[in-house]
Amino acid sequence: MLTANELKNYIVNGLACDHAQVLGDDGQHFEAVVVSPQFAGKTRVQQHQQVYQALGDRMRSEIHALSLQTFTPEAWAKSIPQ
């Protein structure tokens, strides 16, 4: 069974991230926040596709559901309350 920490490691090893957080405790359903400079100039769909690419075949086999929030570093900085 996949853990949230393993999923986080797959993301950060496959995509340059400034921040990645993954939650989930049933081994199949996860929530992730991913901040990457590689998202700059990309649509939300393209950003999510980059995360899916980092996860590879795990999206078809090990992960049943993944709720994603993706941000550029600039958008992430603006989303944090001052």
C-alpha cells in the first residue's frame, strides 16, 4: 500500500519542487499541494499533467484518487496570509 510520504517522494524526484505536501491515510486517496517553478506560464491542466507525468504509471495502478493544488512559487507566496 502506498503512503503519503512515498507519493511525495515520487513527486519531488520527478519534478523540481519548491514545496510539496501530500496527505492521505488509506493508501489510495490523496491530496497534494505542489509548488514548482516549472509551472510558470502553464495552465492548471498542464500543471496537473506535469505532476501526473512525475508519477508515471502509479496513476493507473497504485493511486485511485489524487486531489491536486498546484502553484508557481509566486502564486504560492501570494496565497500565504501575511
